[in-house]
Amino acid sequence: MLVREIQAKAILSVSQIYDYVINPYVGCQHGCSYCYARFMKRFTGHKEPWGEFVDVKVNAPALLEREITRKKRGSVWVSGVCDPYQPLEKKYELTRQCLAILKEHKWPVAVQTRSPLVLRDMNIFKGAKDFEVGLTITTTDDSIRRLFEPNAPPIETRIKALDELHKADIRTYAMIAPMLPGAEGLASVLAGKADYLIVDRMNYHYADRVYHEHGLDEKLSDQFFARTAGQLVSSCRKLGIECTVV
Ligand code: SF4
């Protein structure tokens, strides 16, 4: 794993999904096989495989302190092309410092991660009026998770993290992206732990390749998505959970 400390030029970037996005890291130790963020390699000149390099933007909090007073208040996504709670965050605490600044300035924030390390920052989320915290959960089946996300935390720990956040009165959501086999059972395990679910198909190109490399039959196709999303939406309806398919 190549880890480099870098000085970024800017940190509050315009986003197509929220008003802004903050990525305290370039690259992601989770290295999920389906990750669309691997396109970052093209822009950063990294030759290492995706998941085997991380540039740490050590000046991210200092940049944010400056930029937040100059830009129009808007919603912020943390993060878009890295996991803000990948293992290096334990040491660098860049996400933590950025979130504290956003809270102080009362900006709305959506945090999205696959890691229970997010629980470390519970004290920041508590009392932050417009914060919500999402755990990405792609399946109920941890053997499927191991195929696609071998370096990301087990599904059970993510569900437990959601539960703890929700019990602490923090608004929570589960991001089901990409929807993988086993996702149809997520409604019952997430009931009472997430305020709402978002199902995002994402691009199955890489995921489908990994699936076939392991000799599994099901094609991650339009039909698979329609069937699995349909089952999940129907279970959510029965359990009274808000569920949006995008
Ligand atoms: S955690 Fe997110 S950003 Fe990191 S490799 Fe997985 S999909 Fe990509």
C-alpha cells in the first residue's frame, strides 16, 4: 500500500448529487472490485492497482476553514470517491476535523461509509441538526461481501453501526449500492435501524466480471436488478420503511 501525504489545492468541490463533496483522501484502502471511483487513477497519475494507493490530503481541514467562509452555504457529501472512514482515517482524523468545521458552521451534511469507525465521531453527529449518516450495505450475505469488498468491514458490523447511530437519535440511511445478491433480505435487518433506504444500481460492469470469475451463475443484469429491487421495495412497504430506487 502506497501512502503519500499531499497538499491539496481545494477541498469543497461542486457535486452533481449534493451541492458540494469533500474527499479527504485520493484512493481508498477498501478497494472494492466494483468501485467506479477507480477512474481517479487517470487524473492522479497513479499506476498502482485500485485499493493499493492513498494520497492523504493533510491540509484538508485548513482548506475547509478558509473555503467555508467564502462559499455559499450548501449540502455536503462526505465522501464521493473515497471512503471517509477507511482505516487511515483512524490515524489522520481528517474526516473528523472536516465534520467538526461543517458542524460549527451549521452546514447540512450526508456522511457515507462502509466502516464502523464512523462511531468514533458520534459526539460530532450528536446535536448537529442537519447531519445524516449512511452506511453502505450491499447484501445480507457476508460471503458475497467478501467476493466484492474483501477489504471493507463485514456487513454485520455496518448494521450494528447503523443501529447504534439510530439509537443515539442521529438520522441514518442505508445506501444499497450496488445492489448485490442477498440484498432482497435487507428490509427486515434494517428495520428500526435506518430512517430510509436508497437503492442505487450503479454500474454492474466490474461486479458482474467478479461474479463470473467465481463461477457463480446469476448475471448481474437489468433483470437481476429489477427483480431484487422489486422484492426489497415490497418488503420495505410491508415494514413501513421509506425506500427509494434511483
Ligand atoms: S469503499 Fe467506496 S470508494 Fe472505497 S473502494 Fe469501496 S466503493 Fe470505492
